[in-house]
Amino acid sequence: MKPTSVSNRQSTLLRKLNKKKYRHKEKLFLIEGDRAVQQVITNSAISVRALFFDENQQYWRDERWAEAAQQVDVSVMDEALFAEVSDTDNPQGVLAICEMPQETTITDLQSQKGIILALDALQDPGNLGTIIRTASWFGATGILSGKGTVDLFNPKVVRATAGATGSVPHLNGNLSALLKELQKEGWPVFMLDTGEGAESLSDIASVDKAIIVVGNEAHGIQADLQAVPLRRIRIAPPQKNVQVESLNAAIATSIALYELTATLK
């Protein structure tokens, strides 16, 4: 059976959720794409409020969506409206409104072990989405999002997570203050750095918990973090004849997560 057509109220909400202030006001965000939405449903980490299908592509006829369609509201919209509310150049025909997961607390993070990522003014949505996806893969304890970091629920970020959105506890706030609170409970802070004097990541002794600070792609960490006691680490020793200034932030973070996860007690 064909789902009902999208209502005016729903189409207005879909348009609004492409803007950060409305996402956080409504505590809702969008996920687009067949595989991404299916993955979110499978993960069960976040709640799907409603599903929307491009009438032209007719994904709702696929039996893979039958069970989901029994549990949430399902609507269809014409191709023009779907393209309008979509954030992609080539809409994939499936869109979900999801409930924004509640933030974790600093108290909860303090009592745990593992690896926490601290993101300082990270501005590239693709990098952030890939970092969230990688953090989920390695079972990171949490993600701290500091001032200037792109919204974790930005559609481009969500798309880059490939369905991992909401799978890692997150906390937004003043990064300097959050790091100091965690340090009180013995969390060592490591900053990815390619400068001279940085320790090699491979030389880090076994730890049961650690924080990795990932700085802005172009400018590194902000001035207010300079007052936080931290250890500068590089993911590899200096190489000869290197023709690039640094690694992509997401790639560097992935390597650091791999290396530090291997050292966890």
C-alpha cells in the first residue's frame, strides 16, 4: 500500500531541520540514504520519528522497509520536494527524521575508561563524520565537541558517519574546562601534533584511559587550550623528503585511535 502524502507541517519541518538552530530547538535531525537509515534502524542507538520516500523512486515497495514502516510514520513526497529538503546533489530516495540523543555528562565520562576524542574547532563536516564513524568502530568512550566545531547533527556530518550517528556518547561545551575536569580523575590528555618535540605515539606506555585532542584542520588547537597540561604526540617519526605538511585530520585520528586502542590495559 502506498504511504500517505507528506503534510504541509511535515514539509515545513523538513526544511527547518537543515538549519542548526531548528535542529537543536526541536531536538530532531535528518538522516538520508538507504544504507545510512537502515544502519541507524539496526543500531537502535537513536529513535527514528518518521520515514519519507521519494515518490518517483518508490523505495517503500522494497520489503526491507516493511517492518520499519509498521513502527513509524511513513510518508511520500514528489521528486521536486524531496530534492528541496535533501542535502545531496543526487537524492537517494529515503529520508528519516530522528530524535537527537541526549548528551552524556562529564560525571559519567569521568568514571569510565577507554578513549575520548576532544574536537577543537574541527570545521570540515566530512572529516567530523568520518571521525565519528571511526570512533564508533573502535568503541570510543565519548566525543567532546568544543567551540567552533561543526554541529554533530549537520546533514553532511551525519551522511559521512554512514549510520554511526548517535553510537558514541557526546558532550558539547568549553573544551578547556571539560579537559581539566577529566584530568582531575586521572585522564591523560594527548594532542596530535606534527611539530618538533612531539613524542612518538608508538612510545606511549600502556594506559587504561586517554583523551586525544584533534585540532582545527588549518590552525591547530586554540589559544585557551594552551593552558591545559597535555602531551604532544605525533603518529609517526619524522620522515625524509615528505612533500605534504600534515595528514588529513580524520586519517590522523584514525591512526591514533588504532595505536592507542592497542595499548589499552
